[in-house]
Amino acid sequence: MVAAGLAALTLVSACGSGDDSAPTTTTTAASNETTVPVSAVTTQVLDPGVEPREKVTFHPATNVPQHVLLTTTSKVYQQIDDQAQQDFSTPDLGMPLTATVNGGQHDPASAVDLTLGTLTTPDARLQDALKVSDGSKAGLTITPSGSVTALRITPAPDSKDIARSAIEQAFYQAVYRTVAFPDAEIGVGAVWTVAQQVTSGIALNQVTTATLKARDGDRLTVEVSVNQTPASKVWDLPGEAGTLNIDTYVMAGTGTLVLDLSSPLPVDGTVNVGGEQTYSDPNSTTRLRQATSSQVKWASR
């Protein structure tokens, strides 16, 4: 079981178990659309900030394209006992996005259509696979508070599996680095928490503490502090490969996001998250150490 357990751990870790890798998805064969589940969020105000205060809600303009560049980085380094450290990092990915909220919607949430431009990566193998992914589509459902409730990805017909996986993971990583505003009136200096569960091999409880640092009309600057903790001290490995003890788990980070309430996506900002984890087989002395880090960066273009 030790060998099987560590093999399973290596497999999941290669996809970023210490960070936010995409969970099981649902694909509709007729449309080639992949639906990625996004967990619900709860918010709690710790400090309402100074006057004037008001409830913050997004009101994205319809049929007005927003152009942004989303860049994601995910690093995973792993060591079993005294063996040599292995690198299971995911190549950096740059995704030019055009986001549009179509008119005629009646639900308070906004269905945001995303078109991917020419994707770039320093990894030659992935870059070659991405050549046929231009024009891939995606979609987000975003509530007026800013929380993402659904993620849909429709790869270009000729997209290769390695490219689809990279695109899916990048979006999933970005979705869990967004900020939702509380259902309360807040002003500059306000502090609130955003709690949700993240599934990335391990079920994680993520709490983001957000601070409204500045506001100029619809343009808001929010500082964030992210902290993840495992929901259990035991990891049930996929494929019934056994269990591993989660001996230590540290995953935290900070960043700043600039948001425009008339646009569906962040207009600027960077969030970095990283940490170290230690796992052990309950039936042996074998231990696995893992160091992970990730970055989500937004820039208007």
C-alpha cells in the first residue's frame, strides 16, 4: 500500500495537489463543453470601514468587451524521504481574454462569455499544443457580489488534451483567487472574510481576508490574505489507493486586486500563494515533503 499510496500522491501532486488544481469535471459530448464546479462562498464583515458606506455590487455593462491578460504560475516540488527532489510544476500560461456580458439577461447573476486569444507559455511542448487552441471559449457565472458560481470551458475542436488541461487548471486557479463582497454597507478600510471549500486532491477550507484599501467611483483596490487548511487530517487517496496522514499543511499568501464594478473581471492585480506540506504513510516511516507556490496575475490590455 505504501508504493500505491505514494504513486497516487505523485500523480495528484503533479497536477498541483498542494494548490488549486481542477477537480472532476463534467463534459457535454454534443458541445464539447466542460463544466467545472465552483463551491459557494460565505462572507463576514469584521470592520465596516469609514463613512461613506454602501453595498458594493457589480453591474457589468452589456455587450461591451473587456480585454485582459490572465497569467498563471504553479510550482510543485516533491521529495520522498531522502530521495532527490522532483519537480512537478505546471508551465506558466498567459491567456489573453475578451470578456463580454450579453444583453437581455434577467437573472441577477451575469453570464460572462470569454474568448481566448493566442496563448503563450515558455514550455515548448505545451506551446506547440496551444497553437490549435486559439478561439477556445469559456464562461463564468458571476453574482452581483462578485462570487463565481459556475465555470464553463469549451476548447477549440482541435485542442489537444495537454492544452485543455492547462487551460482548465489556469481558470480554476484564477476563480479561487477572486474576491466576493459582503451583503452589507462598507467603506474604505473595511475588512471582511470570504470562506469557501477548495477541492484539489484534498478538501481544503479556504478563508480569504479582504481589505478595501481605496475606492474611486466604480474602481476599487482590495488587498487580500489567503489561508488554506485541510478539512481532515487524513487524505483518502484516489482510486482506493489507501490513505496518508496529513502531518503538516501550510498554504497562505497575499495580493492586491483592482476591480471595476462595471467590468466582470479584475482589471489589474496579483495574488501569490505558497507553502509546505508533509504527508506520511500510516503503516510505514515513509514521508513525503512538498513545497508549492502559485501566482495569478491580471492586467488590462
